[in-house]
Amino acid sequence: MTQETALLSKTPVPGEEHAPSRKVFVKTYGCQMNVYDSDRMSDALSRDGYVSTDVLEEADFVLLNTCHIREKAAEKVYSELGRLRELKKEKAREGREMVIGVAGCVAQAEGDEILRRAPAVDLVIGPQTYHRLPEALKRARDGERVVESDYAIEDKFEHLPAPDKAKTRARGVTAFLTVQEGCDKFCTFCVVPYTRGSEVSRPVAQIVAEAEKLVEGGVREITLLGQNVNAWHGAGPDGRDWGLGDLLVRLAEIEGLKRLRYTTSHPRDMDDGLIEAHRSMTKLMPYLHLPVQSGSDRILKAMNRRHTAAEYLTLIDRIRAAQPDLALSGDFIVGFPGETDEDFEDTMRLVEAVGYAQAFSFKYSSRPGTPGAELKDQVPEDVKAKRLERLQTLLMKQQREFAQACIGREIDLLLEKPGRMPGQLVGRSPWLQPVNVDAKTSQIGDIIKVRIIKAGSNSLFAEMIA
Ligand code: 5AD
Ligand code: SF4
């Protein structure tokens, strides 16, 4: 338990002055948007006196915030629910309550089906209706089995409380801020357009207000989040339709905010304004996660990515011309239905041509309800496994080369938290690698000048420059 929650648990709950506060345990699966949502849900529940705990056994409410992107992710949820069922029975024998809730993309995709498959679940809530969680939880505690998975019309962000200063402080000097949700791209392998709905951008004023609150709470670096974050747009105070580049420029005006990042982007939405932001903004970190998925035009077409490999490479050239120091990251899928050896070689060639600083790669996983699941020519598992191994070997080699090339460079480092070794702090390089350096705990939140002296397998080591 953190110091903050320990203090909070002694605070009387308004209207329930003599009742001990209830505890919520939230387990988050999947992407950073789920991390952000989990915090927002905890904040909403804290209004009803719920205190966060990281000890499962002491929780009165266990909430799994789930991911549906690949089969494995969804299956993990059901095996966790099996374990929770036993714990719930044990607690019931001791006369203690344990409400079990499922949120996130599995909740949205499977709805009622979860109640059938997992009898211990009391509450299912989809990502568009999180602002209704406190009320849904009350109903669940009254014995109802609740499913909330509509696409709510009201803006959930309007109704979810922003974190207060104390909570923000406890969460550290870097923060996520969701600015966009949903996806209209309909890549044929992907469940996101079905689980997160169509693209919605939050208004400028709402985002600026939330960013200002985060900075007041000590945050120095904000990562803007969205399934298609670079599709974000909104009416600017100057009457123009702003793109993400304009929003970044506006956020950079907030005093005390030192660094900005954003993720995840689609190549089709990388507009001139955003590329210009990479050229001109010192607060915008030189890092870009720009998934391409495949290097084969045939497969890109079948995936409905709506660009070719050559167009992606040209785009990378333009962005690198604007920001030569850029680190690129990407996502790849191997074994999409119909992918031949030659298609896969095209992916390898594209990776060679780009040179990634970091990347995520996956075996294609057939998802019910997506067009890809209907395609013939599914690639055998052993072929997918072999291709993935070759691709990951190449990507790891590029990651190591990128890290090696950092040795000797002098960078500004935002000190985030204690490192693994006593006397060490860790922060992120401009290119998102963890960097360890000898420093005092009191320096957390400072930006210091360091020289990178060593590259480990997943992190860098640096020394302070006097
Ligand atoms: N199978 C494998 N990987 C997938 N991704 C999305 N859907 C699937 C799927 N059905 C990957 C893509 C995406 C990342 C978030 O997850 O690479 O960019
Ligand atoms: Fe999924 Fe494609 Fe939308 Fe990304 S752009 S969320 S991969 S459908």
C-alpha cells in the first residue's frame, strides 16, 4: 500500500463516517489507454470512499480492465476469473463480500457472454460507459448482475473526475492523457473499431485543463494517447480546425510541462502540421511509434491499411528530414491470411530499410467478427512462429545497434523514480529507453544533463555531467 492510500484509508467517507472504507483492486491488461482508464475509474470510485489496494485478498471490489486485441489476451482474462471465483468463495465463507467486475475491451466485445462463461462475475462494463461505474457497482452490491456496454451518448470524459493533486503526485512525474478514442480505419485483423467504437476527439479546452491539473500535481512529461492519436482534431480557439501538431504546440505553452509524447499513430494521419511540430518543438520528444504491420503491398491491401510500403518509406524520409534525431518504433504482424514467404521477405526488407529503435511484433491472431477471420489461407502456426523468430531477431539487432549508437551522447534526463540499485534513479531517454544514473531521491522530477556510458539489453546507463 502506498503512503497516500494508507492515509486515505483513515479518512472518513462522507455520509459513512463510521464505516471503514472499501478497497478496490484494479488489474490492467493491454495498452496504455487501459492504464489511463484504470486510473480514471479508481478516481471515480474514490468519490464513493473506495481506496485502491494492490493486495488482492483485501479487496471488496476486484476490477479486471481487459484487452481483446489477440486471442491470448482475452483467454488470460477467463483464467484469472477462474482463480477469482475460488477467492470469492473463500471470502464468502468468512462472511466477506467480493464483487468482481470486468471492464475494457473484452467487456465490450463479449458483454452478457462473460456472465454465462464466468458465473462469479457481478458486473461487466464497456469502455464508453466508465462514468457509470460507481452507480453500476452499487447495483451489483445490491445483488443485480449488471452489464453496461452501450455506446453511451454522453461524453464520459465530462463525467469522470480528473485526478486530484495528491493522487497525481503519488502517480509520478510522467502521465498519460487520452485525447482521442476509437478507430474508423477497420484494418481487417483488428477488433478495436468494434470494441472502442468510432473515432472521437476530446475538445481542446478539456485537454488543456486536464494537462494543467497534471502539471500542478507535479507532472513534467505527458504522453497523449489515442488508438489513432494523430487523427485527433478539434476546433481551436482561433476558429481553425486544429490537428495534433497544433494541440502539441498549445500544450507546450503550459509552464512547468517539460516534455510531450504521443502514441499510437497511423501513417495515413501523419499530416504536415505534426511533421512540422517534430521540426520546431523542443518539448516534443524525437520518438515516433508508427505501425506499418507488413512490408508487402499485397498484404497491406488485404489488411486494408490503405497505403503501400513505398508510401510508408517516403513518409519516414519526410519525418526524418524534419527531425533527423528521430527514433522510430513500429508494430508488425506476421502470418496474416495469405502471407507467402515472399510477402514476409518484403517485411524483412522494409525493416532493413527503416532501421527501428524499438518494435513490437506479433503472430496474426484470428479475431471473431473481423473480416480477417473469414479469410481462407490461414497461415499454419509453425510457419508464423518461424517468421516471428526471424523478424524479432532482426528487430532486436536493430534495437541493440540503436542503443550502442547512444553511447557517448549527452542528453537531458527527466528523473522519474528509484532505479533497481540503491542510490540509482531511472528516467527515459528522449528515445524512450530507460536510463539509470546515480542520483538522490530528492532529484525525482528534475531534468539533469547526463552522458550515456553503457548500453544493457533493455536499458542504458549514464553518468551525471557536472
Ligand atoms: N493479431 C495479431 N496482432 C494484432 N494486432 C492488432 N490486432 C491483431 C491481431 N488480430 C497488433 C497490431 C497493432 C497492435 C496494437 O496489435 O500490430 O498495431
Ligand atoms: Fe486497429 Fe487499424 Fe484502427 Fe489501429 S488503425 S486500432 S490496427 S483498426
